[in-house]
Amino acid sequence: MAFNDRGNSFRGRDSNRGGFGGPKEMHNATCSDCGAETQVPFRPDPDRPVYCRECLPNHRKPRENRY
């Protein structure tokens, strides 16, 4: 048996599964910037903003060069 024939035990996460063996539960939300309907992998808190994939990078701190 070759290393790559072992199945998924050493291959990392499947793209359609969460980190704990099951699919992530997605919740509907409205982007606080553009108003687009989106889905997020957490239950949105009405007191905190939620951003879609396109708007989220505009609200993240720029990463410092780690090297």
C-alpha cells in the first residue's frame, strides 16, 4: 500500500467537511456594508456587523510581514 492509498486519515480536511468530522452549519445573514445576502459559519449576533466575502477584506487589519 502506498502512502497516498491510505484514504483520508493523513490527507488533511475534506473541503466539504468541518474540522470536527461534520459539515459546518451555515447561517443566513445580510452584509452590513453592501446589503447582500450571504451565509456565515456562525450564528450572527444582531449587535455586531457581518460582512460578505467581498466586503470582509475592507475591514481586516493589514497583516504585518512575518519574515
